[in-house]
Amino acid sequence: MSLGGPLSYDGLPPATGAWRSGDPVGERRLLQVGDVTLESGFVMPGVTVAYQTWGTLRPDGTNAVYVCHALTGDSHVVGPAGPGHMTAGWWDGLVGPGAPIDTDEWFVVCANVLGGCQGTTGPASEAPDGKPWGSRFPIVTVPDMVQVERLTTDALGIDSWAMMLGPSLGGMRVLEWMVAHPDRVRAGLVLGTTAAVTADEIGTHATQIAAIEADPKFRGGDYYDAEPGDGPHAGMGVARRIAHLTYRTEGELDLRFGRSPQGQEDPWQGGRFAVESYLDHHADKLARRFDANTYVALTRAMSLFDLGHGRGSTVEALGRIESPLTVVGIDSDRLFPLRLQEDLVAAVPGAGPMRVVHSPYGHDGFLVEKDQVGRIVRDALAEVPVPS
């Protein structure tokens, strides 16, 4: 069993930070959506989906909003840490009474993606033989994730989403939804994302995956019976450090840390710089709430993502989007720079002028700049088409 309460740094991290059967359920709900045939042809048996909801669905079902989480997010969009939830909501302040997504008006849903580690079927879940999937877990793609989200939508009795929105990997899924299921999304909003992952991003992803797979304690993906402290924490920690540097900016890190040592440590005597301590903290934090196999699976899914795959071209695929789409970029984002959002606006007929979040925090601006993001989301929801 993994930790069930607020994140603690006492003791060694477990082999995996995944939510496991038998852990406190918390605010998540578990839904069975049956067998799912993946793009690879692999049939994933008995898929479970972990999701959360806020607000009340109208009898006509027209006020449903779906939030798509990013790489290391999950269904816990808002709410405190507690039993079943090791951290507070990743987008706290965005959803709730009077919030930009006002739950007095909207019914909000967020589900952990296929391949995730917080309740939805993923590498840490039990396979039919009762053992974790581990190294046997298949390659999953963004369309696979969307297929599971569609099955979840059907099970919840929702005909169409008034809006789907999400940052980064979440935005990729919004785009896939709007192309694959155009009649089920009345409006979309994507933030800091792309319609096709670039060579630079694939290279960054590959480096992170290599770091995890090179850790001897990864054991090819079969480490779930390891004792606390004996999981692939070193490899995932390196991956997280690399990723975190792409989430922030050179200027922000230099202004914040400069060349300062960490406390009384002396870098010339083997001590750390303050920025090293910062990265160490984020590496350790992730080890206690996430799973290395999930990190690999979802990162690979992002590298594979190209909305135009099997659809002629990316531009042709984007041209099929007919519903209104709000495209949001972050001016300092070096992971998914503004030019990628500009490409979306140029290719999508229903895209309005691009909205830009001004931030020194890079890609993480979608988490940090809640006031700016909230205003944009509120504006977009005000323009959601009323169903005929």
C-alpha cells in the first residue's frame, strides 16, 4: 500500500507512489468501463477509471465541463490533501462556487488517464493474474486515453461536454476529442500545448525515459515488491529534474537562486547550490506521489502524439475542428513555445485570437498564474454555445 494521507517526507519513499487497491479512496470514484482495444491492437481487460466531480449535472445534461490533467496530474483538480490524496488539488482555485469554473453553474468532471497511477488502470494496477502489470503494460497513446474518456462520458450519461479544457498533455487530449468526436464537444480550451510534439520535445522525453530505465532498481519495470527506498527513485528523480528545467525559465531560476549555496552548504566542499536543493526537493516529492512506469508510459504517449497521424496531416486534422476553440499560450514557455499555439490558431477555423498568459515561470505558468488563467477560462465559458 502507498501513503494514503498528505505528503510526508519522513522515512524512505515507497517503491511506487501509485494509488493501490486497498488504499483510502478519498474523493475519487471508481468506474468500470470494460475491455478496451488499444491502437496497438492490445486488448486491455477490465479497465477501471478513477474520477472526481464537482457541482450538479442538470437534468438535460447541458452544463458538463471536463478538465483534462497534464502529465503528473490526476483527478484531484481541487481540494485538500488527505486520506487518498497525497497532495492538494493541482489547479486549486479554478473550480468551485464562484470560481472561474463556477460549480453553482457547471458540473465538472476530471478523470485520471489510462496509464495513470491514481486509480485508473495503469502499470501499477493488478493484471488478471493478480500481479501488477509492470513491464507487461502496453504502449498507450493519446487516442487510447480519449477512448477511455469517451467510455467514461457514456457511463456518466453525458451526451456532450459544454467545454473540455486542459494544459499540456491535457490540451492534446482536448484536440483529439474535438477531431475524433466533434459532436460531443461544444467548445474547447487548450493551454500550453501542441498538435504534434516536436523533435526537441521528443529528445527531452527520450532523455528522461533513458534516465529511468538506466536505474538498476527499475528492474525492467517490475519493482513493485521492492522495500521502501529500493524503488527506481534515482532514475525518476533525474527525469524529474530534467523535466522541471523545461517547465521553468533560465531567467526565473537565475533571479530566484543565482549562484547561492543551499543554506550553510559550501559547493566548493561538496555541498549543494540552492538550485540543486530545489531540484532535489521536486525529485523526492514526485517519488512519493507518482509511479516510474506511469512516467515512462505517459511521456512516451506525448512523444507519439501527432493529431494528423492517420488523418492526412496535422493541418488537415486541425481544419476539421468546427466548435469554438480558445488557444492559450504562455509567453515564456520553452517546452511548448508560443509558435506552436500560433500554428493551432492558424489552422483551426473556430479558433479566436490567441490568448497569452504573461509569466516569468515558463510552462508552469498554467499552474502559477491562476488569476490570468482564471479570467481566460471564465471568458471562454461565457461564450459556450447553447445546444439547439
